[in-house]
Amino acid sequence: MEEKLRIGVFVCNCGTNIGGFLDVPEVAEYSKTLPGVVYVKENLFTCSESGVNEIKEGIKNNNLNRVVVAACTPLTHEPTFRAACEEAGLNPYLFEFVNIREQCSWVHKNEREEATQKAKDLVRMGVARASKLEPKDRITAGVIPSALVIGGGISGLSAALSLANRGFKVKLIEKEKKLGGLVKSLYKIYPENINAEEYINQKINEVKKNKNINVFTSTEIKNVGGYIGNYKVKAENDKGNELNFDIGVIIVATGAKTLSPEGLFSYDGKKVIDMLQLEDKLKNDGISQYKNFVMILCAGSRNNERVYCSRICCMSAIKNALLIKEKNPESKIFILYRDLQAYGTTNEETLRRAKINGIRFVNYSLNKLPEVEDNTVRVYNEILGKELLIPADLIILATPLVAPEDNENLSKKLKVTLDENGFYLEAHIKLRPLDFSTNGIYVCGTAHWPASTEESTTQALGAAARSSIHLEKKYVMVEPIVSSVYYEDECRGCGLCASLCPSNAIEMVETPKGVKAKVIEVACRGCGICGASCYRHAIRMNHFSDEQIKAQIRAFLEE
Amino acid sequence: MCSGRIDPSLIMEAFVNGADGVFCGGCLLGECRYISGNYQAQGKILLTQLALKRAGISPERLTIKFMSSAEAQKFVKYVSEFMDKIIELGRIGKAENLSENELKLKLEAVRNALEGKKLRWVVGKRTEFMESGNLYNEIFTAHEIERMFKEVVMDEVDLQEILLRLKNKPSSVKELSEKMRLPSHRILREIANLKKMGLVELEDVSGSSPLWKTVDE
Ligand SMILES: Cc1cc2nc3c(=O)[nH]c(=O)nc-3n(C[C@H](O)[C@H](O)[C@H](O)COP(=O)(O)OP(=O)(O)OC[C@H]3O[C@@H](n4cnc5c(N)ncnc54)[C@H](O)[C@@H]3O)c2cc1C
């Protein structure tokens, strides 16, 4: 038998935040007339201790089986009110929040009557939805306390160390023979110009010594199955051995590579080289025979083909220009640039130092690219408005960092997204910058976007911290606001829902009745795309079901 | 929940219950927390607009706008513009020149069409068609998708409207053609489809214009 609805409505004044701009007593009075409502209480502050107690007492004394609070936003106080319900013995998902502050009193400060009317509409809708709410249990699943870090550059090394030092087991997978990534090929690292090789070797040694880290070089990921807390990863090394790991969380730190300079500005690898070759020459004292240096920035970047800025090339060039000057004060260095990325106080300072030390900066535009000729570079100086002929013994092209082609492949295995340039795409640029949209997988370093080692390391520590939340807790708990294949008989196993799911939370499984969709509840983030798309209406969205939303719509349109 | 949760059936719930306009708001395209949710919403809104239009109801009564949570001004602007539009159109049915009964029937037909398997399948497959192509690896442009939508929507909405009309009252092709202001060959085509599906049958074969009715369950 269906239980009889006993709905309690609590209307908050929020001091004067609500009460000052609309007629709260009238809204409360009106609430009493709504179907199913048996108890109404006006609060000065529903979120205060006394307010919360009034909810609890209201539930107990009136046998309430639904609670509606008309106050502020779920972001601020939903947990408070849900907890109050729970403490009074009511399932927290039988609670409904109506926002009459941000969405009403605050935006209609000069229309008291209309605001009051709107608040009534909102409460009526909330009560209608509350009538259709169902009790739900929070969903929990265990987390294997072990992390997989893919990529052994500075980012991967830093993330692995951070997790290992906190006691978690880490599997570090590097596809090359040696750890270290791009930094291994550098001479010095700006801003402090520390020795790149010493720095990276120290990190590598720390990693190798750490008992919590297992390093697998010359190894590549073959397959990734499972979901947050419980990934099954298959990898293979160059000897053809298959490795299997049970993993709780995954960090992607696969870095980037530089664009090949082939075909750009008469590149020949001898007189015209790229920045990595210059780093190598600096390392091996290979620049003493040159006097006139010209660096061309944005070589092959910020054009139609590659619109983005690679962010690290300006500073790498300025760094190396200064290092050349240090070794050979007589040298003449021109840096041809389009815009300069010297952000932050230290970089600004380095740029200033470069100018003081006589390094010349010449601005060119994409319309008039510099031309490399025998022993000279011809460039149209945008600022002077005239052409310059610069003598050059060594020409260095700063080509951008680009996404490795392999990203395509690995991203599919991980079921994470790439951006239009092939770099890994975070879940949200501001709210979740280190997470992937798929729960349990994180990104850091130049795998995500061109970044300096400092930025990469910061991100690596952040990603380690983010992922460690799950490792530390040993379980993941998710709101039961997930989809479910509620009408399983309707499901034809077409896989449309699985293909549209942005969280990869739907798998197709064999059942005695044929292939059916199945929701992996811990992976589901409750967006509702699957339910809205299932052509046979087999999927139901828990806690935001069609019936609940339709009840709200109908209540709004009631005359 | 995401704008991708918007099921055309929810939108039609509002229209059927007397809404004069429905405004959907979503995050900026490309900035969806659920990656593709707002694109899904966009497709579903487009489909719903086409269906409304086919039924003679102004598609301007439905809109979707994208903005970030930090763009209050944009939100206010979009909502105000939409309100102005709806006020200009007036109560639903009025601008459309439809009697109350006709409006109800048309909205029901649109709802049934949008809740039906065919349209849901088509809109659901839109992403795949646009991104990875169909079985023959033909990728569809937004324009081609819209054209395809239009054709399927036309069939489905007409079909549902005929079905509802026949449920109310057995009619001849000529009568339906007049009521729906559609050429009789179109009506005939849909009737043939409905007959194939076993949903309608002839009631009375005598006379020059036979009457059709729905099949009793
Ligand atoms: C010429 C040049 C000069 C620079 N100078 C400076 C500087 O002075 N200061 C500064 O701060 N930054 C500098 N940078 C930037 C610096 O190199 C990067 O910030 C840094 O390399 C980022 O580290 P990472 O670990 O994210 O990526 P990477 O160093 O690219 O490391 C990624 C690692 O992942 C591995 N990998 C890739 N794919 C896979 C896979 N599928 N499976 C397993 N492993 C994989 C790679 O083999 C590599 O070892 C410079 C860059 C260039 C190109």
C-alpha cells in the first residue's frame, strides 16, 4: 500500500535576505494549502541550530515523510538539511530544496508582490516533486590502494614520488628505455637555470630507491578495463611479457614532443637547427665556433595549422640566449618574435636581463615570415616598419610542443577526451583542472598543455593529491543520483546509451535475456544524457526521474 | 543533472499543460561538465522545434541558449528577449490560429511523435553520424542532419496526427487532407504506412471515399 504523504514545509527568512524582499508569512500560509502538506514552519534562519532542530522536531512530532525547505541554494545547505532529516530518521533523499533566495528574493528586490508570487510557485513545484521522491541509499565501492602513473618525465616522477611518500603503491610505466622525458635533453632549466641532468637524475634516483614505486620501462599500456577504484590494466614490455595490474586511480603524465623542424625556414640540422639541438650543443660546449645567432620563435606555430601558443618557447629561447652570452660575451644574438610570453615576475626579470645584456628582440608578423638566406636572415621589423638583414652563423628554430600521435590510441583505452590539438582535455578548466571527466583518472604536465617544468611539477603534485583522496578513503561514495536500466525488458542492447555516456559508466553485458545495458553506478555522474536518449525509455534517472520533473512542470502550470 | 537530461517529452509536458514558451539554458558549448551534454540538448531542441513547426505551432516558442554561470547579464538578456517574443506571439494557439481542440490534438501528436522510437533513435544517433559517420562511414554535416531530421519529423508528426484524428472519428483521406491542410497523396502515404503497421483499417469500403479508423486493441 502506498503510504500517505505527510509533507513538512520550512520557509526561511534568511534574516532579511528573503524576509526583507518577499512576504514569507504569506508563502508559509500558502504552503499549508498544497496537497500532502501537513506541517508548515517559518524560520528566521533554517540553517541555524534552532532551525535545524525545528526540522528534526517537525519530522518527529508530525510523522513527516517528506521535507521541503524553501531557503537558499543546495550548494550551501543541502548537506545540512539532509543531515537533519537523517538524524530524525528520515531518508535524506526524501528532502527537497527550493531556492527562494538566489533565484527569487535577491533578483527581485524591487518587486515584492511578484517575488512573493514566484516564491509560492517555486514552493508548489517543490512540494509536487517531493511527493514523487523515493528513498535512496548512497552508493559505495572499494578502492584498490594503488596508483598507476603513465609517463616517466618530470611530471610522472613527481606524481609517483608524492603518492609513494604518503605510503601508496605506485606502478610507473614509461615507454622509453629510460626515465626522465624531455628534461633529460635540456641543458639548464629556467628560471633558476639549474642543471637539468643533475636535477632529473636526482628525481630518477629517488624514484628508483622508493620501495613503494615499481618502475616499468620500455613498457606500454595494452588495455584498460574497469572503473574508478577498480581498474584492470594490461601492459606489455619490449620482451613481449604481459603485465597485469589492479589499480585504484590513474595519472596520465605522457608529456609532449617538439614539432619536427623539417621543412621550416630551410632547416638542415646543421646551420639551421631546432631548440633541442641547441640545448645539446650547450651541454657539449658546441657553440664556441659561432658568433652570430638568430633565434626564430613561433616556428611552425600560431598559424592556421597550429593556432595555439606553446608557452615555453619564448622563455627557453631567452634562457639559452643568456647562456650563450655567458659562455661567449662577444656573441651577437637576435631573437625574432611575434609576441613574447614572459609571464610572472621571474620571467619578466629574465627578459629584462636579456635586454640589458644586449640580446636584440625583433618583432615580425605572420604575414611576413623571416627568410633564411646564406649567412643572413631577412626579416621585416614590424615596429620599425622596415626590412633588416641580420648576419647569422647559427639559426635556431623554436618549434612548439605538440601532442604525441600516440595520445589518440591511449585516450581511447582510458576512455578520456582529447582537445582539438590532440592534448588531453581536463574535466573543467576552472572547477576540475586536473581531473578527467571520467572519475578516477587525472592529468598533469605537458600531456595536458605546454607547460614549464615548474608548472608541470605543480600539476603533478595536484594530480597526486586529487587522486589520493580516493586512495586515502579506500572507498568511493557517490550520490545515488545515477541512471538505472530500470525497465530492463525494454532494453534491446543497442548500445546508444553507452556510446553517448560522457563518463563511460555504461557497459553492455550478456544476460539470459540477451545483451543489456548496465550502469556502473560508481562511475555514473548523473548527467542524464542516457535516459533522455534511450529510444525505448528503458533508462530511468534516479532522483530526477521523468515523473518527478513532470510533476514539477505540471505544478508550475497549474492555474 | 545536465541540459543533456532534457528529454523532448519533458518539453512537451510543459506545452501540453499550457505553457506558451519553454526556455532551456545550458553551459557554453565546449564547456560542458559532461563534455557533450549541451550538444545533445541542442539536437533535441532542434528536433522538437521542427516537430512543433510541422504541427503548425510556432517553433519560436522553444529556445535554447548557452551561457556560463558567471554570465548573469547574458542570462537576463536571453530571458528578456524570449519573454518579449512570447508576449508578441501571445497565448499558445492564438498566433497559430488554432482552436483549443485543434491545439490539443496537435500538441498530443507532437508529443507522441517525439516520444516515439523513431525520432528518439534518430536524434540519439546524431552525434555518431556527425562524428564517426554511419555504417558506410559517411559523415553528416549539421545541415544534412537538419534536412534528415526534417524529413523524419514530417512523417512522424503527420502520422501521429492522423492516428489521433482517426481515433476520435473515422475519416476519409479527403477529410483528413482538408483538416490537416495537406495534399491527399501525403495523407494516403501515411495511411499506407499506418496500415502496414497494423494501426488503421478500413471501416467502410462502400462509397467513393472510404473511411479509415484505428484498429481496436
Ligand atoms: C627546447 C625546450 C627547452 C625547455 N626548457 C625549459 C626550461 O628551461 N625550463 C622549464 O621549466 N621547462 C622547459 N621546457 C619544458 C619542459 O621540457 C617540460 O615542462 C617538461 O618536459 C614536462 O614534463 P612532463 O613529464 O610533463 O613531459 P615529458 O618530459 O614529455 O615526459 C613524458 C614522458 O612520458 C613518456 N610517455 C609518453 N607517452 C607514453 C605512453 N603512452 N606510455 C608510457 N610512457 C609514455 C615519454 O616517453 C616521456 O618520458 C623546455 C622544453 C623544450 C622543448
